[in-house]
Amino acid sequence: MPLTVECQKRPEGSKPKALRRSGEIPANLYGHKGTESISLVINAKTVEQLLKKASVNNTLIDLNVTDAPWRGKALLRELQVHPAKGTPYHLSFFAVAGHGDTNVEVRLRFVGNAIGVKQEGGFLDTVVTELQVSCAPENIPEVIEIDVSNMQIGDSLRIHELVLPEGVTALGEAEQVVVSVSQPQISAAAEEEAEAEAAGETVSENT
């Protein structure tokens, strides 16, 4: 279910610093009408609540510009934060209606206990944790689960091998490794001990 955010058009001639001091965050809406954009302001507390639930390039938002008037579904495309304070500085939204499939980034969740880890002592190496995909706005998944249960040491999953939700297409290099199971990691001390044992066995054999 999309989040609902209400905002207003930015008053002409207003200064961003003054708006922030008064508890308003500047924003822009793109894509609602060709290349035309709307300059907006959103209450800082509304932005704070939004960012607790929404992610950049992932969450569908029901944006309501009360005095435009305009209402529609949009993605949070960009979030700028204050370099020192870390507080929201500026937001950019993109209206998705009428634009067909859109590109978004979706978090990957790796589920299951890989055979190569559980039985063979291997190491699960997650190379990609967010995947860029293309899909209809209403089909944007919150997360994509990747089952690694059957992976053994030496196995890997590439982008083109992932099982994705219906209507979702992965973007990027098809041969990019997403996750793999590597050989057990041996500490430097263990390696030295093994080398010492091997050297000792060689001396015994030669005496």
C-alpha cells in the first residue's frame, strides 16, 4: 500500500535556507507533465516520518500536492542531506503514471542455510545486496528473496540465474555474480601450523 504524503507548491521567491529554518524541506516533482517540474515544500516532520518507511528508488508514494492541485503515485528519486548535520536537505520525486515500467533498486534477502556453509564449512560471499530491476510501479517488490539452501562450495548465482517475481526484470550485467560459496577461510596461524606440520613430516620421511 503506497504511503501518502501531502505537500504544497513552493512560494515564488522563497529561499531554501529560510524554508528550512521555518520547518519546511524544499522538494521537486518531475515526470508529471513531460519535462515540466513543480517546486514543492514538505513539512520537516512529514519528511522525517516518510524516511522511516520509504527508500530511495524503491518505495511507491501517493503524493498529494494540495494547492497545484495534483495527486498521483511517485517514487522518491533522490534525497540530499546536510553534510554536517545529516538532516534532510532536499527531496526529488518522479511521477510514474503513464511512464510504463520504471527502474528501481530492490534489496536482496538471502534465505536458507547453504550446504557448502552448513556441511562443508564454507563461507557465503554476498557480492550484490541491492539489484536494479525494471517493473510496473504497482509491482515494485519491497525485497527479493534469494534461496541459497542448495549452494555448495564453488557454486555461485549470477544475475541471469535469479528467480524474480512475475513482471520484474533484472537490469545490469547478466553474468554478474550475486552470491557464491567460497572455500573455508584459514587463519594465518592455522596456515603456519599446517606448513610446520608438513615440514615436520618431510623431515621424518627423509631420516
